Amino acid sequence: MAPFPPFEPHGPRRGSRLREIPLRLIIPNLVTVMAVCAGLSGVRLAFEQRFELAVGMVLLAALLDAVDGRVARMLKAASNFGAQMDSLADIVNFGVAPALVLYAYLLDRAGAFGWIAALLFAIACCLRLARFNVMLEDPDRPAWMADYFVGVPAPAGALLVMLPVYLGFLGVPLNTTFAFVGSGFAVAIALLMVSRLPVYSAKTRGTRIRRDIVMPMILGIVLYVALLFSFTWHTMAATAIAYLIFLPFSAQAYGKRARREEQAGDTPVE
């Protein structure tokens, strides 16, 4: 008898049994594992007072998490095992790691209030991910609602909650007042994550774009990446603030869409 159970990507009773697993089925899971390693390494670096590297590792974890699902689809390697693993990894990468990095950098100056804020954010991330998984299995949810998240998604929440860290890197004094402000901000982001605020998602827009916007899009991406490498924390702070400004417009667009769908007799306005 082998010392380890066989790898069953679709569960013990689903899918075809393979004597040997193709490497393409394992690659997305390896990307997910590397994302977890990056997130946990960010926590270690934070407690070693190497905060810029710590934030960089959390951002790398977010990037790898965004990539693993796409890699799985490109390689036709999506599996139940990978989906469950990705969901569990998100709790570490978008809940635990950002909360601990933020606490080690700033919130510990607020004492128990800072720890409570970090704790609430991590728990809110878990609740947000659990609700997202449940909603994926809802057969009665209208198709057009897939264009919107319910609440701020976990990856965006992780990038937003570290806005005080970006500002600290830009020279904002790390005093007790700023720590309490950061604690309140972390709680506010936690509430946005578990709220019913509709947030636009571009995932359902497909992979095709209009020919007339290809060149501007490429130039825009190049400009953003250049700014990110040249003025990293300015760019991250501006990105977080722009995302917060975008949220009311997203809710307004959702309301208009819901009214149109109601008039068409598709679904009632929530």
C-alpha cells in the first residue's frame, strides 16, 4: 500500500481515474501553493520589520491568486480539488496576511483596538469568501447579476485595507492618531466586504475587445506598470483611492440595470 493517498482532482467518485496524473493538472495547484507561501512570507517579513518587502509579498500573493484560475482554464486543468484549495488559500492571502502585516506596521500602536480591527477584517474576509462560494451554487440567481460582486471582493479588500501602509511609506507619521484612523479604516473595509454593496466585475465581459481600443488599452497598461515600478507606493495609494471613488458609481449602475431588468420582467429589484 502506498504511503500517500492517490491524487483525485475531481474527488474519489467523480471523473475518470488516471493511473498517472498529467503535469498540467498539477501546475495550477502549484501556483496556488506559491501564493500561500508568498502571503505567509509577507507575515514573517512584517514581524522582522521589513515592511516594504512584506507588502510586496502580499501583492505577489494577490497576483498569483489572480493567475492560478486563468492558468487552470488555459490548461483545461480546472478541478474540484483546485477550487477548494484556491478558496482556502484566499483566506490566508486576502484575510490573514494583510491583517497581520497592517497590524505589525501600524495597528499595534492602537493597542487592543488595533488588534480587534485586524481580527474583524480577517473574519470578514472569511465570511465574504464563504458567501461567494454559496452564491456560485444558487441556480435562481439571474444571469445578469454575475456582472456584479455582492460586497467588495476579497482581493480588492486586501489591497484597500493596506492603504494606511502605502501612506506610511509616503511619509505619513506613524503615531497613535494615525493608528486609530487606520483601525477605523480597516473596520470600514471589513464592513464593505460583508455588505450587499454591488461592485462591478469585468469577469463576464469575455476575452474579446473592440479593435479601436486595443492600442489605447496597451498604452494604458504600459503606463500603469511603468508608474507602478517607478512610483510604487504613490501608484498603489492612488489605485486604492480610485477604487473607493468607483464604488458609488458601481452601485448606481447596478440600480439602473436592476430597474431595466424589472421593467423587462426578468427579476425584481433587490
